[in-house]
Amino acid sequence: MEVLELKPNFYYVGVVDHSLKLFDVAVLTNDGTSYNSYLLKTPEGAILFEGCRREYEEEYFRHIEEIVPLKDIKYLVVTHSEPDHSGSIGKLIDLNPELTILASPACLKNLDAITRKPFKRKVMNPLAPLSFGGYTLEAVSGLMLHWPDVMFTYIKELKVLVSCDAFGAHFASDALLLSKEPDKERYYAALRYYFVSIMGPFAKFVTAACERVKKLDIDMICVGHGPIIDTNVQDQIHRYEELAKEFTPVNDPNFVTIVYASAYGYTREIAHSLETKFQHDGKKAALYEIDALNYGSLKDKILNDIAHSGTLLLGSPTMVGDAVCLFYDLLSHVYTTVGQGKKASAFGDYGWSGEAVKNLSERLSQLHFNVIPGYRQVFKSDKASEEELQKYYETLK
């Protein structure tokens, strides 16, 4: 991909990778991705925005040098220190030890550990814009999008926001510009998947960041991955706000999600009894029985209900000293940002050991749920166990 002048003296110098099929171990990238970097040429020297993945540093450096020699870079602005954006910085420091890195304090700390080299630095401060070469760089907090180190940069004179991962997508586009991307339907599908995979756990922070960004006079968002947003910028911000609204957890005290598995019907009896009790008290109860055949088709709906309910109950018999394995897969998709402030508990039947309730309770606690001591019984219910179940229910109300 060639260098592209986006605005007078402002250039795209990143790398497009059509071959990438997997990102960060678990994120599928069927449409490839790009590692976007930008260069602003000024009379006082160049400002480079973002590094690049280490594997592509030679192509990245070559693109920069089509505009200016590496030694002419005065500042490197790093929005976010994740190695796909910073892996090349160590080599860049070797090639130009005089450049100064501008970033948030958290980002600079991470770069120390990523580069393992001394470098000149300056903290980006939202209250102290940097004037250089006739341009004003304003820092805008992008906290937790999707790391604690994120600091956007607003180039006031160009009406450009450099946002790194926020507003981006894993989507390799030779067009580079969203206005020229021919397959927008595919792009928007990739944008949604990227949001769910990367930004979803931090949806409430997305909402806060969008409020800050909307106050700026912007006509271009220079993202870290995917096409540069050069058209309908406010519509794109609104689209991000709607995604954030969709994925922001809700703590509804009148909504209970009950998920259970049952080998011989005993845990099922407990689950249905609890459902009846909640409904009798006027609460909505979403009840799911999962097994190896139906779990895949139910998982997304269950996760959505967990995100929107105030209480989560998991019911499992004990099998070989543990809960049914499906619950651990389910909980691997429940983020701590979802669990915060919600009640949760575990229940189930057992034969001779009964570890399922304890083990599920520990996992729920790790996910920051407010865990209520669980309930377990030996096989089938009787009058005594029904009385104990009622006592257990009272703790859940």
C-alpha cells in the first residue's frame, strides 16, 4: 500500500495486512486488518502518530521515509501501547534516539517495559495542549478504550481526531478511506464484531468518550485499524454510541437469569422451584436448561440476559468432582464489568462429593459478582430439603 496524503502535510504511513486471520489468540480477522500510522510534516520537524506491529516495521519505516527522513521526526504520539501499535518503537528509538514520545503516564510506563530502552518523553495532558510547527495537539481522554493508557489526540487546525483502536475495525481496505470503501456492508459487520470483541466489556467508557469527542469540531477520525473515517463522522460516532448502549450491562433487580444442567432431573426440580418462587414474588425469571446439544444455540441469548439481569443463578450436578464443563465456557464470556454489582449464586444436586456449587461460587466471585452462599442437596428433594431450599430462596430476594 502506498503512502496517502489525507490533508495538506498530513499522511497515512501505515501497513495493510490482508493475510491476517487471527488476532490476539481468539479474535477472528477474516477480513484482515491494517496497522494505521500517520505523519504530520511541519516547518519545525515531523510528528508521527502511532507505531506499528514489529513484524511490519521495515515497510512502516519505508513509508515514513517517503515523506521525511526518520531523523526528522521530533515527536512520536502514542495513543495506546499495545504491541500491535508499539512493537516497532524500540527500533525507531535506535534509529532516532532524539525523538520525544508523547503519551499518557500509563502508556509511557508500558512503553518502558515493551521497548526496554531509555527514551525522551513528555506526558500528554488534556489541560495543556502542545503547540508545534503551527499545529495544536490536544489530548482527549480515551480511558479504557480498551486499555487504561489510551489518550486520543485532536489536531485542531486539521479537524482530525487520532483515536487508535476506538472507532476502528479489523478490516483490510486498500481504499484506506471509508468514503471510498466499496463493500460498506462487510465493513460495518466487521466494525460490530470488533466492538463486541474488543470494546464490548468497556461499553460504559465508550459512552463517556463519545460525549467528549462530540464536543470537538471533527471531520476525520484516524483510527488504528481499518478505513479512516472521512465521511459522515457524526453518524459514525452515533453508531458507536448505539453499540455502547446495546452492550452496557444493566442491573435489573426484578430480573433473574437461571441457567442449569440436569443429568437425572434433580437439579431441574430445584431450578423450576426457584423460578416459581421468583415469579410468585413478581419477578421476571429467564430459565435455561443447557446440555451439549443446545448450548451453542442458547449461549448468546443467555449472555444477553446475564448482562441485563440483577441476579444470576447457576445450577449444576456434581460430575467427577466438578460442575458441568459448559458452565466454565459460559463464564469465560462473562466479563468482570458485567458481574459488578449483580447478585449470583450456585445450586445443584450431588451423590457423594458435591464440589459443583463451591467451584461455581468461586468462579462467580472471581468475576466480581456479589456471591450468595449456594444450595446443594443429595439427589432428590424431600420435605427437609424443600424447607432448606425455601431458606436459600429467602437469601436471594
